[in-house]
Amino acid sequence: MTIDHDQLIRSVQKTLPKEDTLDHISTLFKILGDKTRAKILYALFQSELRVYDIVSVLEMSQSSISHQLRVLKQAKLVKSRKEGKEVYYSLADNHVINIFSQVIAHVNEH
């Protein structure tokens, strides 16, 4: 079977996302590429937590954790809910849970 590489190239080119979509994908990977944010996401993958809980788990300052949570929230990777004076954080939705579980599975394969 002969492959028409020019046709193949045109076909693949048609499937490429728009530039703004690629920008969002790239930004998401940059956000996920930070070790502190990865630790926070992993902690939230295990359980919904308060800021103080995350501070204790990661043994980091509250201001550092709060800053990283803002970044993650702006990227729509985490969400928060208020219960009285307490704010609880969790992974934003099933997409984030699936992405994170797939990354963990991939890393653990090797």
C-alpha cells in the first residue's frame, strides 16, 4: 500500500487546533509543570482540603500555598467552597481528576 504523504500532511494539518486553543494547552502544561502545584494537585486528588491542611501536608507557608491555589483556580484546575469561615479546595471536575490520574498512571508505568 502506497501512502500519499502530501494528503496525509494536509489531513493532519486540518485537525490542528486554533492558535488560541494551543496557547491554552501550553499554559495548562506550564501550570502543571510546577512541582509545588503538582504537590497541591496530588494532595487534592486524595481529598478535599482546607488551605491550612495543605500547608500542613506540604510543610510550606500559607502565603505560598494561597498564591499557588489562586493560580490553579484561575486555570480552572481547582475549585473552592466555603463552609462557615473555612474554605475547602478540591479538583475542579472529572476532567482534572482524569488528567491527573492518567499522569500518575503514566509516571508509575516506568
